[in-house]
Amino acid sequence: MLFDLLPGLLTSAVINGVMAAPIMARLMLLAGEKSVTGNFTLDARTTQLGWDDAAVVGFVVLMMFRDVVCQIFQANQTVNHVLPRDCYGRGPDYRFRNGLLQSRH
């Protein structure tokens, strides 16, 4: 095959996920307008579920951006051959020495 499909698939999934929250919010606003939906407006339960779903998707997108920013700042630091840790310093308690994985303790 001339090109690898996986990066394109992952990129389109990220774009889809990022765009989902504002689209869901706009659809919820439109669904609540009687001038748009006529007699088919949403009931209170469906409206609440829709906004809850939009909020969860928005929160997930924010956490994804937080992780991306964290990884960018972490990549700029010198790690001294330590296995990767998250932004809060949690991670495996091992270090490479002489090409072998050894415990710090």
C-alpha cells in the first residue's frame, strides 16, 4: 500500500471527537426552540439527558487537551532514561541501567 491508513484514521477520530461537543450543544439548543421543531419539542427528561451527554463529551475533550499539553511539556524535559511518568509524577518506579530494567529500591 502506498500510504499508512492508521494515522489518517486516528486523526479523523480526534477531529470527530473534538467537533462532537459543540455540535451536540447546538443541536440541543435547536431542539428546544419551538419555532424550529413545532409540536415535536423535547420533554424535560430528554433535554436533561442531551445536555448531560454534551457536557460529558465536552469534559472528555478538555481532558484530552490537558493530556496533550502535559505530554508536550513533559517531552521538553530531560528524563535521564527514566520510564515515562504522567504530569503528576506517578509512574513505574524503575530505571534503565546498563541496558537492563532495574528497580530503584
